[in-house]
Amino acid sequence: MTGLERNLKYWFFYIAKTMGLTYLMIIGICAFMSFVDGGNFMEVFAKNVVMYLIMASGMSIIAFGFTNITTIFPVTVSFSSRRSSSLIAMNVAQHVFCLLSFAFAFACAVYVYPNIRPYVGACIPAIIGATCLLFFMGNIVAFLSDRFGRTLGMVLYIVFVLAVSVGCVFGIAVLTRGEGALFAALVTNINALGVIVCAVGILLDALGIWLLAAGTKNKDIKF
Amino acid sequence: MSTLECKGIVKKFGSNEVLHGIDLTLEQGKIYGLIGRNGAGKTTLLSIASGQNPATKGEITVDNLKVWDNQDALDKICFSRELNITAGNQGVGGLKVKDYLKAAQTYFPNYDKALEARLIKEFELDVKKRLSKLSKGMLSMVTIIVALASRAPYTFFDEPVAGLDVVARETFYKIALEEFAESGRTFVISTHIIEEAADIFEEVLFLDTGQIILKENTQELVERVVHVSGKEEDVDAICEGRKVYHVEKIGRSKAATVMLEPGEELKNTPDVTVQPMNLQQIFVAMCGKEA
């Protein structure tokens, strides 16, 4: 096996183990709640699963960013792995599992809310984009934690999130200025909006991965 | 012959230079003892030689392959670090022993699971425990298991016997020698428990304040370095033209650690006493610098 193959094997194993337990727990809790609810089991189950899976996946992405880069990544390097191979495999495994969980949650949402079925085509790129945006945020957490330590890294991350939020508010204000033709055009053309979100998300995700790679390339690994 | 070469290795942390232009060649099929005081740079040197951390300047090659960021070269090296599980790095401590070993199994291409199982049994290690729940000695056992089972041609041990009881230390030396005899791997063992480990070192490397001050065959070194004591003028006469370390004066008497030429012998006289020194005594004397 090449170095990248070994890393893919290990990171898929590790993330499957950590996320798998979380997802099994969520599915178990949702199944129990649906059974207790007494209504249409599949409908209630699907509604609960959508909410909890999305929450769990979103939180996992941020948590991964924090723990994987500070804990598991140094272990892989200490076992004679190339840093780039480990980072690539880490990101591939994280993306695959999170996209699968979002896909499952989306499938449940389509089952529960039939009125969104006409918009499935537009939603898929938007979901991919939103997932990639979350990963970008996760990689920023990872980069800041790795660079500045956990406490200062978290503080800087909160500052970053606030700055991004202010920027988004400002951006929306600009878009809706005057007659807001651009904003109206985007909102009415869901497909175009989905593609834009997807493209922006992928670009930012790639930027986050690059930032993380650049930050860890020549950093001393300590135990 | 396979070699691992360090050329002009410099390492700086900020403005603090901790390794000063180290040149070192490690040959295949030898056991090296890396001896140095706390903060001398042993772990830093091993982490750079194994390609885990970058050097500020210089290059490491193994069989003429650059080590840094080169998987083909990295596959030939294992550096099993001393695990320091503290409040600051609880993350690693959260892993179970079996998970840590599973990672090692995945990454080292020649990993020997049968040897791992044997070592777990010999050390009576509970693999279901988290690393944070292990004692210092048990953490040392984990690093020893990874290093030996990796079957990497160049294997570095960073303080492998730290915290081990005497029985476990003897087990380690016995198994290390068996493994060495069977595989002909190169071991580099850094340790503070010098005398115990001296018997298994074919060559010793003394590292002091970021420089290799000595690299020599252990047996030859022990034969060449002697403790000379007697009247000051007689000891001075012996010291003339020779490397002298750690001089002590008491009244008109003087004692010194002297390095003889290869093959040279110095005998006791009525005025001068010549005594052999063990490796630990030699190291302590040399850390006092050449007089």
C-alpha cells in the first residue's frame, strides 16, 4: 500500500468509528422517540432524524477540525506518514462521512416533506455547498487551534465568525439596495442560487484545506 | 551498505539554536546508544533524523533518498516517541492502547502483529485501557512495542526504559537483542540509564549542547579512557599531549580523565594510579568539557 492508501484506510476507520457511534446513537434515539410518539413511525422517525443528523453532522465538522488536527494528525506523522497524505486522507474521510449523513438526512426530508420534491435538483448543489462551507469553518478552527493553541485559537475563531456574519449582513444589505433586482433574480432562480452556493462552498473548502496544509507543512510535531 | 546520513543539521526554535551543524552517519545493523544530558537535543535530533520534524538547515538521507516528505524513505524509519500524556495533550491520551497499536499496524509496512502480540503478553499490558490511564512505565511499554513490532530497518527509541521496573527493563534488552540478532536492524536508543544499557551498545554517541562530541565503538572507548590520579607533576606529565577531561586537584594531588590513543596502554606506577572507567563515568567526565 502506498502512503496515501494507508492514510485513507486509517482515517476512514477512525472517522467511521467516531461518527458511526454518534449516528447509531441518534438513529436509536429517534427510533425510540418515534415509537413512543405513536404516530406513523416512518414519518416521525424521518422528521426527527433530519433534525438530529444535520445538527450532529454540523457539530462534528467543527469538532473534527479541532480534535483531528491536534490529536490524530500528529499520531499519523509520528508513525512515519507524509503530512500531505495524512491531511488529504483526513479531509476525504471527513467529507465522505458528512456528505453521506447529509444525504441521508435530505432523503428523509424529501420523504417527510413532499412539497420540496420539485426542488431536489436545486437543493443538492446547495447542500454540497453548505457542507463545504461548514468544512471551511472547521478547517479555520483547526488552523487557528494548531497555530495559536486551543484557547486563543477558539477566541480568534469566534472573532472570525463575527466578522463573517457582519460581512454577510452587509452583503445582503448591498444586494437588496434599491429595487434589489439582483437579489430578487437570485431568489427566484433557485437552481442558479444552488450552483453559486456550491461553487463558493467548494472554493472556500479548498482554501481552508490549503491553509491547513500550509500551516502544518513545516510545523514541529510534539507529543 | 545501507546508511542513514545527517549532513549539517541545524535546528532553531525561534532565535534559539539547539542543534549546531550535526554530521552523523548511522550504519546498517548496529545498535547505537545516544547519550546526552536533559535538553542536549536528543529527541530533537531523533525527530529530525526520522523525518517527523523539519531541520532549519541540513539534510537527512537514507540509502541516498531524502527523508523529509518522502514516503519511500520514511517507510525505512520508525521513531517511537516517548509519550507524555499531560493535561495539555489529553487528546492523545483519549486513545485506547489497542487503537494506538492499530494505527501503528496500518502505517508501518513491515509491522509484525505476532511480535506485537508476544510483547503485549510479555509486558502484561492491558490494551483496552486509555493511554491517559497508563503509568509512565506502561506508556514506555507501548512505545517499545510499536518500535520493535514496526520492523523498520532504522528504529529509534526515545528513553524506552523511562519508568520501567528492573524486570521490564531486562525484558526489553533481551527482546531488543533477539530482534537485532534476527533482523540486523539498526537501533538508536537514547537513555539516561547508561550502565545498564552499555552492554548492548555497539557504538555510542555523546550529544552535548546540540553537538555530537563523540562517536565511537563502545568497547574501544571504554579501553581508551582512563582515570589517572597521583602527584600533580606526575599526572601533568601523563596528560601532556593527550585529551584530558574533568581535572580535580586536592592539595598536591591531581586526578584527571585521560583519553589514550587507540591501542595505547597506561600502567600503574608507584606514583600514578590508572583505573578503568565505565561508560557513565566517561560521559560525566566529558560533559565537563576538555580541560
